[in-house]
Amino acid sequence: MNTLDPHRCVVTQRPGWALEQLSFDTIPAMFWQRADELGDAVMMRQKDLGLWRAYSWRDVAGTVAEIAAGLASLGFAPGEVASVLANTCREWVWADLAIQSLGGVANGIYPTDAAAQCEYLCADSASVFLFVEDDEQLDKALEVRARLPLLRKIIVFDMEGLQALDDPQVLSLAALCALGRTALAGDAGLVQRRTAAVGPDDLAVLVYTSGTTGRPKGAMLRHRNLCAVLAGVNPGLFAGQAEGGERIAFLPLCHIAERLIGEYVSIFRRSVLNFVENPETVFDNLREVQPTTFFAVPRVWEKIYSSVAIALKEAGRLQQLAYAWALSEGMAVARLAEAGRRPGGPLRLRYALARLLVLNNVRRMVGLNRVELALTGAAPISPELIRWYMALGIALREAWGMTETSGGGTVTPAGESRPGSIGIPGPGVEMRISEQGEILIRGANIFSGYLNLPDKTAEAMDADGWLHTGDVGRVDAVGWFSITDRMKDIITTASVT
């Protein structure tokens, strides 16, 4: 009997499971290409004061050009770093695209970070400009700016309450755009020339890790790393799904998950990106938008389930019985799907009736009636929760990636389900289990190292290009991976015993 090597290199071999040939090789090149192509079509919306405001690709391109030209007029040079300290909003994306269009490096800071953490992140990244959302975030910057000698200007998105501020180091986003318009009036091709000079090997973004074992480390992601992930999303995630559609952005853009799936994949796939009004309105906005693509961490999927459970407790007895019957039919279909089988005629008919009478109402209530791609990642999720969504007719797919993999890694293929598994290696990705049980990954998506930390970089990547993920796992006979532990937990346990 042939026994598979448990430490073999696994590369997914499936029809169509290959990297797409892209028509761009940098993030700003992708954006400007899409803006030229799509013009007056809606690119994004943001809800302000109860009203959705739409922005076309042309609108956004104009604003990004003004911000970029304004930064250039203030001396922003290729390779320099600008940081963004804000909640997820339209201005975050505008700043990110403007920074990269000049050949700069965009770094995100969590809006919940304290002033001392902001100081560390700006100092470690050598940020020369800092974008902040409002007066609350500006206060943090003002508290530490005396210890940030490289910081030239602080740019504020929302000047409400700051109209009387007279500080030569602080200017509004509107004022920066005005500088940009003046610069473009004298040199209309400024931004295009700077963008054309950006190459795939240039650094695009810094994404700081959580720092659970010390201070955050700045992962360096180049344009080629991000483009390698984009080249695999259509075959890996969106097979059979038309481009366009709607999605909402609410997770932090300084995290690789929302930066990649929310911002860059939306640009790549010509989707409309809807920014929630604020973190407290996520579920209300989800019901309004009814997105076709929805990515969320497990905690969000749990909250959606809990909202249904709470509503059910308050429902009448007849509604509760109808839900119980419909869910039981859905669970029967889900069990068959998990085994790779289709329901027979009677069950298929009962399930169609359950969807029509009950389950579609549940989907509408939570904002997922139109969803075509439902994706979870960034943390473990209960297999039973995945089965509940499957019963509703929502194929919740697990994916796995890291900051250091530019967000790419494994994915559950469309039409397949193995709750508890993180899926199979995505297009262009190699994976294996080390002799110590650690998941290793290799590919063009792997980061270039940690900023200012060559020793930590050497610990993370070996001489053969394998990234040591820190996750303990296993792989089955057909290439599906599962995570079972963290290496540091095993090491800690071993040192104790």
C-alpha cells in the first residue's frame, strides 16, 4: 500500500486553478486602469447622516489625483511612508491610492490605538505624513508629534470642531486637495508620471502585526505580492460569479483582510464598495445594501446568527414551528452537500418550499439574501455555525491567510464544503507540513520581511523561501488543510512539562 508523505509539498491541481494573467503590475496601475475604463459608473458609496452618497470612478480618480498632487507639492518622494489613522471610510481609500500613485508606501494605524502606539508606528515606519480622521485622532497625533521629527504634516479628513485651529503643521484634506489642484493646473501629467514610475518590486504597503509576543512588526508587502493574490482570486474565490456586484466595508483597512478583499479586490472586480455609517450601524447597513459579496470574521457571523436566535425567541409559536421545520430541511440538504451529494426529488422540493416560505425571509432579515460569495477567515469558526448558514442556502466558505502572505493562502472551492478545514492551497501557492507539524507556505504572495527586523525576518522565512506560519496543522490525502494549534502554544506547554 502506498502511503502519502505527510510532509509532502501540496500544490492544488484542478482545471482552471491557475494564476490569471493581469493587465497591470501595481495597485495604482490597476486603479487608474479601472477608472479610465468605468468612468461615470458608481465605484463607492458612503452613508452620512442617514443618506447614501455615491461616488463614480471619475469622481474618485479626480479626488485621488488632487490628494496625490497635493502630497507631491509638499515634497512626498517615492519610497517615503505616509500613515492613515482612521476608521474604515472613503477617505482612507482615497489616501491609500494617492500615496501609492506617487510611489509611496501606505501604512495603516488602528483608530483604537493609544497615542503611544501611534507614536511607535509612525516612528518605526519613518512616516513623513499622517492622515487622521477627526479631532479625536488629531489629539493623539498632537500629543506625540514633538517626538516624531520626520513628520512634516498632519492631514485631517473631518474638520468638524476644528475650524478655529491655527497650526502650521495641520491642514485639512480639503486644503490638501486645493494644493493639488494648483499643482495639477501647472503640471497636468504629474500624477500619471509618478504612477508610471512605480514598479512591481516597489514597496506598496506596511501592515503591522498585532504584536501579541512583543511590539508590532511591520510586514513589507510589495506590489508584486499583492498582485499575485489578485491573480488568484477569480479562479480561487469567484469561479462562476459575474464581476461587479455590491459589498460593504466595515472591518479595519489597516488589517490585510479588509485592505485586500474590501479595497483591492473590489477595484479589481469592478464592484461597488459601500462604507458603513459607523461601526455601530454595520448590521443595519448590511440589511440595506444586501451585498453580493460579504467577508467577515467569525465573530460577525456569530452575531448574525445570534440576532436570528433572539428574533426567534420573540416570535409567535407558529413562526417558531415554521422555522424549526424549514431549518431541519435545510440541515438535511447541508449534510448531503458536506458529503458531496445532491438532494433527491422529495427533499429538493421540500427545501425549495422551506426557502420560499421561511428561509429567504431570514436571509433578507440579516442582509444576505443576494449574497453569492460568503467568506470567513482570520480566526477559527465553529463547523456547526457553517452548517447553519448552509441550511439557509448560504455557502459560507472558509479561507486562511496571514499578513505575511498578503492575505492569500487557502480557500474552500465553490460548491464544496468541509467545515473545520481551512481549504486547499489557492492558485500559485505551495504548502506543506514541516517535520515539527507547522504549516509552511511558499509563493509570489509571500512578504518581503519585517521592516527594520532582519533577525525576525530570518526566523519567519527559511533559505528555501518557505514561510513558517506559526500554525500547527495537518493535510489530508486530497490536499485539504486543517489548523490544530499554534506552535508557540506547543512550545510553551513543552517548556512547562
